Amino acid sequence: MRLITHNLLQCHVKNCNSNNFPLKIEDAQVELIEADYNPEFLVNMLPKIDWPVLVNTAKQLGLPEIPAQVPEDAENNEAFLQGLHSVLLETHIQQGRMICPGCGHVFNIKEGIPNMLLAEHEI
């Protein structure tokens, strides 16, 4: 699971309507997998990313530090975009789990795939 995916996921367990984002990552096995660099894609994704969550997740996983805020010149800042590319698209969580801070539901990550399926009584 790429960190871009984690940044978009939230808990949808029945009656879990508050404090359901971001999901806390635990016992993560991280792998760096090379991906094609596409600065236009990164620039288009910037408004959709919850930046403080990305910064905290990167710190939690021991990744290279990213700026606390998006630079004003982000669209033209090649070093920033390269770093963002590495964190968002090349960092994969292969194994681990995500835990909802609101209800405590555990979403397992196996072979890089988060299991977001819910049991019938959780829907």
C-alpha cells in the first residue's frame, strides 16, 4: 500500500463518524519500490493530500523528513517534487495494520493490500 493510499483512507465502520481519520499504522514493514516520476500528477494531487497527516505518517515510519508545510513554489520546486514522489509513490507498506483512532477497528495490510472490507454487522 502506498502512502498516497493511506492519506485517502478512513474508517467506515457503522457509527464511527468522528475521529476516523487518519488510520494509525502499526507493525509496518516498509519497502521502497521504484515508480515512474510524473511531476504533473504530483502537482495535481497536492490539493487532495492532507499534508499534516502525510508529515506525521512519514515521521512515524522513519522516512526522510518532508517539509512541515507545502512550499509556495511547490509546482516548480524539483527537489520538493522528487521527495514527495519518493514518499507518496515509492514507499509501500507491505505488511502491518491500520487502526481507527475512533472505534479501534483494525484493518490489516497483507502483501501490500489493505483489507478495508467490513463484516455485515459493521456496515
